[in-house]
Amino acid sequence: MKRSITTSCLLAVLWTAACSGPSKGTPQNTFVGGEGRETETEVANRSLMKSLQMVNVRSKRENDRLFVQFELENKRSINLAFEWSVDWFDEAGFEIDFDESWKPATIGGGGQETLSIVGPTPQASMWKLALRTPNTIR
Amino acid sequence: MKLSFTSSSLFATLTLLAGACSSVGYDDPNRVETLTIDYGSTDLQTLAAGMVESLIVAPALNYLENPGKGDDKRVIVLMGGIENRTSEHIDTSAISDKMQNQLLKSGKFRFVAAKAGQDEVGDQVRFQQGSGRVREDMQREFGKQIGADVVVYGSLRSIDKKKGSSIESGGTRKQDVYYQFVLKCVNIDTGELIWIEEEELRKTGTTGMFGRT
């Protein structure tokens, strides 16, 4: 009887796992910056934050567009796969409707990758970079 | 023996159950997708985004003079074709549509309609002038459309390599696909190539004895 209950429980758990869809709301670390303001960091994934850090953020305005460049550093000794996405906002904080797709990336162990982003419109003055561990549809 | 039989039954039952369950749901179109190694939505988004950013920052495409343009000197673009030279069936017009959408939103360029749009315009002008159904003072005419300064066109190529399963590979199969997307911008006046960009993507996949890993 006891064995039958255990088996049923095991079955239920495994079936749920097998049938469940992709995980939603993957925790992400966000970095918010803009013209004349310090970069603010919000950490929701501490483990990723330890492994992947944003350094040396710089920006300039040229031809009426905001150019932002920074380095992402992999603090681990092995390859690190992650996804990144950028949202842009105008001065009043309204989001600018543009490319919101997540992009896959990998940085080798101890490596560094320079990322350049450009404000899609002249009004874009604030940016939000989101980093998360892969949340791939597979 | 009895335990082994129970385990086998359990495994068989689980396999059947896993195969039996199915679901349909809506998901975020911006999520990274790696269902198969073939060209997919993430590749489209990545290739288009890279090109759009490069076009937005290109100094050579800030303004072009043309006496008929008036005060708005922004470059007028005709989005040409993107040739599919890969071994896959890829609707490359989806890439140009996505780029055009984002470039229009960026406000940097003006666009003229490509062939399909021009055909629609032609049909409509002929209808307005010839059907007798449209008020005379509201009829549009030929000869008033603006002309493009530049044509943007390109090609998508791929190199596809596969390595079959062997004892050496432990029964796994490997596949590597490299995409090269080249886009060019030509000045219609002079035929001069004034901008070119290349975007590259590499995808690798491994299929184990029991399926893709």
C-alpha cells in the first residue's frame, strides 16, 4: 500500500514535470542608465550577478543619438551563456517601442565582451539593460 | 527480478504519459528560440537588429541633397530584395519588413513603397481617374510621387556542416550552421556603394542517441 502511494506520488511529480511548459518570469538583473545619471543596478539573480558584471559604462550623444558602450565580464573560469535585452525610454520615462527581443550570447571563461547600444530615436535618453540566464524555447 | 519488472513498468508508463500530454499556450515572441538548428525567429530578430543599428549610426546616410526634397533632407530609401542563398527555404522579406518597421520608427529615413506597394498605388490612381466614382477634385495623379535616393539590398548565405554519429563521438551527431547576412546601400544617382554591413550568426546543435541535447 505504502509502495503504491510512493509510486503514485513519483508518477504525479514526473508527469507534472514532463508536461509543464517553459518557466515564466525568469529572474533578471537590470542596469538602468541615461544621460547625466549614474547606472542603477537591480539584482534578482544573485548567482548570475556574481558571474556576469557590467563595467566601464560610457555614453555620448552624436548625430542626435545616444551611444552607450560597456563591458560585460565573465567572472567564472568556464563559458557563460546568457541572454540580454535593451529597452529605451524618453526623458519623461515613457518606453520607446522598438526591438525588444532577447539575444543569446556566450562569453568564454574569464572573458570580456564589449557591447554597444544606440538610442533608436533622438528622444531616447534612458536605457535599461536586462541580463538573464538562458530561458530558451527548445 | 520483481523490482526490475516494476522499474521497467514505471519507465514505460512514464514514457507513455509524457507522450500523451500536450498543451497549447501563448508565449513571448521575443524569447530566444532554439527548437531546431534551422533558421528561426531569434535569427531573424538578431540579424535585423544588428543591421538597423548600423544603418541608424551610419554617417553617410544622415542626409542626401536633392532639389525636389524641400526642407526634409532625410535619405529616401527603397527597400530592395534580400536574396536567399542558403540551403533553407527562408522568407527573407520578413527580414526587410522587420528592418523597415524599425527604421521608420527610428525617424532617420523616409521610405518609398517597393514593387507591391507601387502596384497598389498604380491600381488606385487608375481607379480614381478612370472609374468615374471619385470626385474630380480629389483624384490623385501619376507623376507626383517622390523618388528614392538609395536602394538597400542584400543576401543571406549559409554554410551548413554535419558530422554523423560514430563510436568516436559516442553516438552523437553534430551540426553547425553559419549565416552571413550582407546588406548594401547604393546611391541611385551615382551608383556608388555608400554603406555595407555584415552580420554573422553561428548555431551548433548536438543530437544524442535519445534526441537533441
